[in-house]
Amino acid sequence: MSLATTSGAMPAGGAAGGGLAMAHQAQAIAMPAAQPPPGAEIPGQMGGPPVTVAALGADLVDKSQLSMKQVKNVSHLPIVAIDLCATDPMVASFPPKPSEPDLSLRATIIGKLQPEVSFNKSESSQKMLKKYLSKDKSYDELRKTSLSTSSKGDVVTIHKPYQWMGMRRLQDTPDFVKENDPVVKAIGKREGGATAAISEEASLEGVHVTNGTLDGISSPNGDDFDRVVYKVRLVNSKKAVTMLPEEATNLILAVAQTSVARKNILEDDPLDYPISVAFPAWASHDACLEAWMDSVPGAVFYQRSIAALCGAMQPGTTQSTQNALLDRITKVTRALLSEHQKLNDGTRFEYEPLVVLAGLTNDGIE
């Protein structure tokens, strides 16, 4: 589980105290970079909303972020809603808007999404990856030759590349990102801060994180053109390929789009399916959002807490699956009303619930 609102039942103490605070606006906001402590996975799951409601809450597409032509071109396609920052990343699908109102239409959980991308170790795989990054080969060709569906075996794996998106320098990256990434091998000291002591010309197969630039060729110059990049080597005999976190993340998104496309009988390219992503507050800083907007044109981004609330507020489809959050608020309100009526002091009963959302995952807390 990833969000407190997914538990289906709230702690009695918090609810009785009028319990429930949200201080976020209902749109993605650029915020200063934060360094949250490692989050905690909530053990067990009670009834209520789906495993993750952050993806389910991302159906209100803000058309102001898209051109009208872009909207019309994809209006017949379902929305691929992604919750990457959950403890168990998930993908949901929202059906396209019907010509006539249809209250029976519902979002569908497609399944879990692996927060990593794995490449086969071979010379042909290395050549294909290089050509794909230079736009000479398609994603479908890369998938058939280089990509592996498993992180086990003779493969090279990049874990959670989206956590590095927009990062200019290793020394400026939040500690929890570096500590949670198994490919950050060593840290050296130099004037002006720490930097990864990794040689990009090392002859070992694998992937390393180092300081680089947007073009993958220039040397870092201490400006906004600098980027943290991956050096990927799939065979010892070849030079490492430079890969941006955005490029690795796009491969994860492609898996999500393809999984939704399999559920729909459409002739469109799966990579044309519109994307919606929910971000936790600590990942909504300028550099990160700029990287996302540049690498996934036309996508829609939401604050994860707002998406979670929207998902938690969705009504149940049957009597046995009534909305857990609304049900809890109703019970608290009725209890307080009963106490007020016992006073019989002639005053009017007034109560406005305060909703508190707590997001806890393996990556952070908000």
C-alpha cells in the first residue's frame, strides 16, 4: 500500500478529533527540492479503495496544458494513468470521454509497473541501444533486441531512473536518491563538493551514474546544461553509451502505454496513448518537472496527494464497496451530531471535517 487513504479505515483517535488536512492546491506546483526521510510501507491492507488511488485520481485532464489539436488527436484513446512513486508502482486506464454521458464508465487498474528497465548483455543489444538513442531505431526494434522483461540473468538494469530526472550534479542530488541507487559506486572529494569517482572508460559491463551534460558529449561546466547521466555498457568490447534518466524513464512509460493498449482494440501506436503521472510534493521541484515536460510532451502531471484524494472519493460500484473515506466522514459527523443533540442547548450544529492525507512509500513521505 502506498497512501493512508487506501486503508479503508482510519485510526479512531485521529478521526474522532475531527481528523482529516490537506494543504495542497489541485495542480502540480514547482517547489524547492526536498530530502525526505526514507518512507515506510504500510503493512497489510484493509477494505476500501484500490491498492493505489493516486493513479485512479488522475482522470481530470487539465486541457489548458495541451493544445486543442493535441487533445482532439488523442480524444478517442484511453488515458494511461501512472503512479510511479508508490511502493508498488501501478498503471490505470481511463476510457475516452463518450459522446453521451455514461455513469457506468469506470477506471480500470491494469496492474503493477516495474520501476526499472533491463537490457540484454550482448554486442547486438549495445548496437541497437546506441541506434535507438540516436533516433535511428524504433522502440519496437529496441524492445525485440535489447530490452529484457526480467531484471535477473545476464542483463544490465537501471533502477528508478525517474528519481534522477532534472538533476544537474551528483553532489546536489538528495541523499536518499543516491543511497537507494545501487549503481552509485563510490564518492570522492574535490573542491566545491563531492562527485562520483567513476571512470566512464572502465571496461566493465554495467551501468554507472556520473556527471554529464544534456548532449551527452560536452564536459560539465557548472551551469543548467549539466545533467546527471547514465553510462551504459552492455558488452566489454564497446564504449559505454550515455543515457539520460529521461530516456530510461520513457522506456518504463512505454511499457505502461503498451499494457493499456493490449486492453483496447485500436490501431493506434501505443506510444501515442496520452499519459498522466502523479508526483509527490518532494519530487515537484522545478528541475524535475521541467525534465518531465520536455521528455513527455502532452502529458499531464498532478500532485500525488490531490490524485489520492480524488481516487479515495470515488463512489463504490456496489453496496459492499461503498467509499471508505466518505463513509468514515459520515460516521464521525453523525457521532458529533448525536453528542450535540444531547446537549439540547438550542445552538445550531455545525461541523466541517478537516482531511489529512499522509503519503508513505519506500521513497519518501509527504
